[in-house]
Amino acid sequence: MEKYLKNKRIFLAGLYHETNTFAPGRLTLGDFRVSKGEQMMEGCGNGSPLGTFLDEAKRLQWEVVPLVQVVHSPGPMVEDRVIEFFLEECRKSLDSVGSVRGDALFLVLHGAMCTERWSDAEGEVLAQLRSIPSLATLPIYGTLDLHANFTARMAQFSNGLLTYRENPHTDAAETARRAAQLLQRALKDGNQRLTRFVPTNILWPPTGTGTSDEPMKGLEKLARHLEEKMSFDAVNVFAGFAHADTPDTGVSFSILYDPQKNTASQLDSAAEQLRALAEQSKKEGLPEEWDLEEAIVDALEKKKFPACLVEPADNIGGGSPGDDTSVLRALLRHGVRSAGVVLNSPVAVAQLSSCAVGSEQEVTIGGRSLPACPGSLRLRVRLVSRTDGNFRLEDRQSHQASMGGVEVAMGPCALVEAEGISILLTSRPTAPMDLGQWRSQGCDPEKFNFLGIKAAVAHRRAYDPIVQASYTVRTPGPSSSDLTSLSYQLVRRPCFPLDT
């Protein structure tokens, strides 16, 4: 039996994007990073979920048949062509291997991807993959993000999709390893796993979904208890991605089970316990935020530096453009002379492309994406340096690694200084999830008094150890924590907190 298992042939594919339907713009196929066939094997060892699966498959002596991977960091609505292309490439790759039989399909997914036509992109993909004759009866396993908006179709057309248990997502690689090992167990015992879908009528903004805090801390604890007590293969807790306006948006759970061992009464009991705890603790998923001006005054009075000004409404890791100037303007108004702010501003980077390092120039910074925000800022700056914006994560377990491994590309960058504030201008929205972002540009983030952070929770692993205070502040933007301020059209109603 063991020799037979070592010769298992596993098809591998990846489709990864978290879609913020409130963010401006539209992503086309040309915006995505595409790897076909053997190109995917280059990800082995890069710390991503796909790379970790390849490491584990090698250890298990599986034969991996890579199909296609299509990836983009969180952003706005996606054109339908991306899904069509992904499915076409999967079919082409499967056709190319002809009559070669596979034993399973492993997918690296996000779970909160939307296109113009398909609000449940992953559910559609799974359904269409199941319609391919060579995949119709194969077990389908893989990984999902903790912020997936899990759906009934995802449950129906898969067997073993596991989600991250940590936010920040320090366990993305470990989740891929767990999913591979679960697949190995299913292949060994020959029992087909099934998935029970458990929805709720609750929405939580990303700021309320850190797993070191309630309500997620308690839900994860309950999930582990249920796994052990009832011998489920896995109990997934999905915080959901509230900034996707879809009928399936929201907190949910899935129970992966063996119908040969687990009973309907066990499933019903577990589902009820999970729903009950979520309902009981739902208000804890709506954390309070500071007024921006009051936060700066409080930090200046207490002199607890460095202090983070965390701006979830422009959360780059949640698909926002990362160019709102609200925090920078506030720091300038208060005369702060030691601060670091990162802004996505390709126009400003281009304006500085021919300037001599050390020279001064007026540039137009950020603020081009969102009508509700203060807008771009005209500022005289001194050019400190220019780089290609590439860096390697200092922390291989950084939340950033879950989106593509340890190598990060911010696009051409310019580091400038204005009135004592260091401003890192990037050409691509790059989430602040690793201190290497600053250190690669010659800056020590620990020496700033203030740090502007465009994030919700994902920054904490990197920044919490070096700061003395952290203020989550209210600013305008498509990733606002005040969900009642967003123009939902499709979410299931009634739901908390949109309806009382």
C-alpha cells in the first residue's frame, strides 16, 4: 500500500485573488501573474502555500502534474476573462497528458474572488472543474484564506479545502502542509470526505477578525475542540471578507468529515455550537476606532514612540489603492518631524525618475483614486533614494508570504523626505506586512516616532513587537470598518450589523 501511495499523481492549480468590490478600478487578465505547467515548479521552497505543497508532495513522493496558477494581490473587481482563461488552461493541460490518470486535484485558492459575472468565482471554478471527465470523481483538496466567503457550491464540489487558522496569516504554509497530509490520509484509507457548509447572517470588518482577539479567538478554540471531540477531519472558521458585496459574504464555517465515521447528529450539533458562539460574540467583531487628530494628540502627549497610525479604510491587503493622503496630511498639520509613511503613488515616482538624488522638487503625491478622500497632495520633497522596489521578506511566516512567497516587488520606488517625514513612494500597492519593506530602502522603522500603516490586522506580527502604541484610526476609503457606510446591494439580508 505504501509503495502505491508514493506513486500517486496529483494535479495542481492555483487561482488567488481577494476582490474588494468597493475599490475603484477593474483588473484584467493582463494584470495577473500567470505561471503555466513547469513554471509552477519554480515555487518550490518559496514559503507560499503552493511552494509548501510542492515541498510536501516531494516528501510524500507524489508525482505532481502542474496545470496553471493565476495570481494577483487584493484589488478591485476582476474581469470574467480571468476565470475563463484559468479554466481553459486547466483543460488544455489535462488534454496534454491524454489518458494519464490522476489521483487527486490540489487547489491553492483564496475564496473571496469576484468577477463581473461570477460573485462566487471559486464556486464556479470548482463546479466547472468537476464537469471535466478526468476530474469528475477525483478528490479535490486545497487551501483557502481565512477571509474566504465560503459558499454552498464550494462545499458541494470539493472534499478537503482547509483554511488558515491565524490572522495575521502566519500559518499559510502550514495550512498547505495540513491539506496535503489530509489528502494523504484520504488516499490511504480510501474513504471519500465530504464538507458541511454552515452559514451565518453576520458580517465583520477585517479589523474585527484578528485571531488573538475575540470573537475569532473563541471560535478557533471551539473549532479545535469539536475536531478532537467528534473526530472531524477539520473545522474551518471563515471570518469572511466583508468588502465583497455578494450574496455569500459573511462569517461561515465548514466541517470536513468522513461519512463512514461521522454522524448527522454530530454535524448538526457542531454546526449549532459554532453558530451560537458567533451570534453570542458578534458585537465583539466591531472594534472601535480613534479619530485621527485625537490619536496623534494622544501619542504626542504620552510620548510612547514609535506609535502606529493604522488606517484600515485604505487597507492595501484588503484591496484598497493605498494612496489616501489623510494620515500624511494630519502628520504635517501637527508638525511631526519623525515619521514614516508609505504611499502608492506611481505618478510621483515617475516625476522623480530623472531627478538627482539629494535634489528638491515639487511632486503630486497619492490621492488619485477615491473621491471621498482628501485628494492628492502637492508637496516639496527632497529625493533620498530610488530603487527597483524588490525585497525579500525578513519573516518567512509573514502574512505577505501567503500571497506569493518571500519575494516582493513594489515596483520602482522613490524615498523622499518632506518636513522631517520620510515618505516611501511605490509604484504598486504593497501591504505593510514585513519590516523588510522599510529596511530594504535604507530606513529603520524603529527610529520613527510615527508610522503610517495601511492595514487592518496583517501588520501586527511585524509591527507590534517594535511599537509602544498603536491607534486604529477612522479615515475614508473602500475598506472602511464602518460597514453601514458602504453601499451593499447583494449581501443576504437581514444581517448584522447592517440590520438591527
